Amino acid sequence: MKKSNTKILVVDDDTAIGDMLKMLLEMNGYEVIVSEKPEETEENIITHGIDLVLLDMLISGVNGTDVCERIRREETTKHVTILMMSALHDAGKKCKAAGANDFIAKPFDMDELLEKIKILVQ
């Protein structure tokens, strides 16, 4: 698998999901950082030169749409691609309204996730 040099930040408070996504995405050539702390998202984007944020809608009592809106407001982070995910019914509209580039419903198919990422980062 060729190295894409695309850096992905996974923001999810479910360690198992974070670990699984890290393994899957790294196997597909992406550099991956996993964070369970939504309040550190902007800092992580800047520090690690993140290209895409895979952002859960509900993280430790924090609403991911608020995090998404903050990313979009900041001059240093507003260019970053955001793919939000949630198991909540009708979450897609809320995520896109908050500024997400795309949305994927949990539980998601890995091939569908990889396809969405590929389209978003090209």
C-alpha cells in the first residue's frame, strides 16, 4: 500500500473504535492520530498538520457539532476537511449544518468509510 502522507485525526471517546480506525486507516496508508479529547482538536490539527478530521458527534458529553463549528471559525483550522460520524438518527443534517464536509452513520461499513475518505482528501 503506498503512503499517502494524508494525516487523519480521529476524535472519538470510544477507545475500541479509535484503535480499530487507527489500524484500518494506517493499513491503507494514512498517518493517524487518535484523540479522546475534543477540546484539543484545534491544537492537534495545527500541531500535527492534519488534513482530515474524523469526528464523532457525541464525545464525552461534548457535542461534536460544536467542535466542528469551532474548527470552521478559526482561521488556522477552517481549511481542514471534516467527516463526522454518529449513530443518532438524523444526525447527518446537523453535522453538515455545523460545517462538516460529509457524514457517515455508525455502524459504518469500512469500505464505505475508506471510499468517503478517499474522495474527501483527493
